[in-house]
Amino acid sequence: MRIVIVGAGIAGLTLALALHRHGVGSVVLEQAHRPGPPGTGVQVPPPVVHRLRGLGVGEALDRRGVRPTGVDILEWRDSSPLESMPLGADYERRFGAPYYTMLRSELHETLLEALPEGTVQTGNYVTDVLEGTDAVTLWCADGTRVHADVVIAADGAHSTVREAVFPGHSRPSELRICRGRTSVPRVPELGGARIRVWPRADRYFTCYPVEGGRTVSFGAILPGRPGRLESWAPRQRVDDLLDAFAGWNGQVTEVISAAEWIGVWTPHRHTPVRAWCRGRIALMGDAAHPMLPFLPQGVGQSVEDAVVLADLLRESTGRTVEETLERYAETRREQVGPFQEEFSLELLGSLSELRAAGALTGQPWARGRPPMTETDSR
């Protein structure tokens, strides 16, 4: 069975690795010709660590990840404490695994180096999909045709495969996501192994350590419209982000002012896809269930998609491909539904500071999936 995965992000690489661990080969088509810049940070909670350890990359995670000692929810005007949650040794003993922060590129490299050479084929931008009775053909921008028995769309929130199979489910929102990083010596007050979050009813800001604690990664979600924030001029982006957080505490404005890189994205509102699969094609990760990047949710749900789908594809003897993909879709849609709703675009603008603090420090946030016992976590 020829399995083709579209997209070499965290979701696609995790699926390829999970299949490889089961002795099942796959090909990953990636539109980029070469790896991108280091990018921004990601957070990897214990359930995801357990899953990734099961895929054989536990030592690499431990080598690259920072172990924050806790998360602090702070008042946006004066940075006074609202709520806190420990993530240190007791937390690790309780859940059987640490809570990591790292650069997205470090997690990407961890997965990529565990795959057989040649699994990822770069420079393949899929533009169209042709479904047949017993196979699927993918068309790439350079005219290349790729034939597959199974196609898994892991090409993100702006998935071309999803748009080809389930068109009309996406439109731009009126929010902006800003991510950036700076070196600790430029913001010494924000050094140390803490995750910090400053929520307000209509926007929020967070920062945490990456790269062995040498770098601070930060992120913000705020209302906005196309225009100045999308400027390619780095200084202009800093100035515009400072304007967006005018009146906030000095720690927030300090890290923005010290930014060495800032990226800006417009999230899209997605009408829920009724079916995550059709025939021999299935969606996973943000292609299936995009959500705001509130802490570890996107990475956690993508990794869970990958492990569940790989297990089902391995155990598909006696079932058709279509039946296997249907089973995956039904299982994961039920599991991820509450998280997609909780961390949707509607979260902003509907929460007060205290409700936001509660949402960000609740158990689903800490654990990365629906309620789980301590036994489950091991």
C-alpha cells in the first residue's frame, strides 16, 4: 500500500515516523525546497512526550527541550499574579514525563532525523487531487503526478488538499497571530525557566524559554486588519506591535522592543468539516481541525492524530482503506471536538482576564487532551 502524506510539518512527520515504527513505508511531499528559518517556539506537554517517546525520539527531545518550572498567568496592566501552575519535578513525577518548550524547528529536526533517508521529498507543491476508484493522483505545481493508494492531508490550516476535496470551508478572520524571539541577554528580567501569559479579554501575550534557555520565544493574538502589521520591515513590525500593546506592563513591551525576529499571520475561520475523509483521502492536524495556538493544543492534537491513524493503518487487515479512514475520522473527531471549540477564534473577545486565566491553566491545557488519570499518563 502506497501512502502519501502531503505536508512535512509536525503532523506529517509524526505520522511518517509512526508508520515507519510499524514497518509501514510512506512518502511525504513538502512544498518547500529547503528547511525554513528557526521560527518560533512550541510547547510539548506530558501526553505528547509519552507519544513521542513511544516513537523513539525521547532522548532527542530531552537533549533539545527546556523544562520550565511553571506557568504564571499575569495581569496585563501591571504583571501582578493571577494564577500559577508548577511544572517542575513534582509535576513530572505525577505525569511520568516532563513538560518541554523548544523551537518548532528543533521538534521538526527531531522527527526528521528519525526517518529513513528519502522519506521526505521537497519541492513538491500539491495543487490538485484526482480521485479514482482504487487510487488517488496528486498533481504538483511543476507538472509532476504522484499516485497513491492513500493520501493524508497534513498541509496545515490552508490545506490545498482539503480545499480540493471539501471546498469553501475557510475565510480570513479579523485576528492576527504574531510570533517572535529574542536572546535572553536583551531581556534579562524574562530569563529563567518560566512560561508567562498575560491575557486580556480581546488579546493575549505569552513568552517562554527555548534553545537551552538562551532565547525567549513570544507569541501574541490580537484583533487586527490587513495592513501595517504585515509589513516586511522588521522595525515597522516592532513599532506596530508596540502600538497594539500600548498601556501594557513593561515586561511585555520590553520583549517586543528587543525582538530579533517577528512573524505575522492571519488565521482563517474554518467551517467545521463534516467528514475528515472521503474515499482514500483523509485530513489530519490543522488541515482537519485548526485552532488558535493557545499553548500546546495544536502540537498535541496533531501528534495524537498521527499515532491513532498509524495504528489503524497498521491494523487494517480485513478492512478496506475507506473503512479504516472512516474509523480514524470518527475516533479523532469525537476526541478533538471539545478542544477545537474551546480553543477556537471565539475564545478571544468572550473571556474576561480571570476566565482566560482559568481556561489557560485548566487540566485540558496542562495535559493536552481530555481528562486523563495519572495511570493513563504513564
